[in-house]
Amino acid sequence: MPANIITTDDLREFKIELLDDIKNLLSKQATGKLKKYLKSSEVMDLLQVSPGTLQNLRINGTLPYTKVGGIIYYDAEEIQNVMTSNRVQHKLNS
């Protein structure tokens, strides 16, 4: 069984690639170039909810959606707006 030896140069190269990927993702997020529409599975992963919970959010009107050819799509910006409008902030008594 052949063994692969990882050198410090390999780790340094991996670190640089990883940082570049993270920078690209952050810049896309900042400029709004992430996906405009998300499928149900992507929204479930994003919000960490079950299929039933996602369905309830659709039914009660919390999450707006679009249905095209049997596939349900959610606008990523609308999801962010829902999350922002439902933010709960607790004030500490001083």
C-alpha cells in the first residue's frame, strides 16, 4: 500500500488555496452574486430545518416561494429579509 507524505509546502499551498476560495465566496456574497433562487433542499440545509418545517413555513406564508414545473424555488434575498425581520434582540437590564 503506497503511502503519501504531506510536506509543509503541501500544507502551505492548501492553506493559500483555501483562503482564496473563502475570499471568493465572501466577495460573491458581498456583491450579491450568490444564487438568486434556491431549491427546497438548499433552503433546508441553509436554515437547518426539516422538510415538514419548510412546508409549514410555505403554508403559513412565512417564506414566499415560486413553483415552476413541480419544483419549488425560494428567492435568497427574500429568505434573508424574513430572517432579518424576525430577528429577536434581548436588551440587558442595567
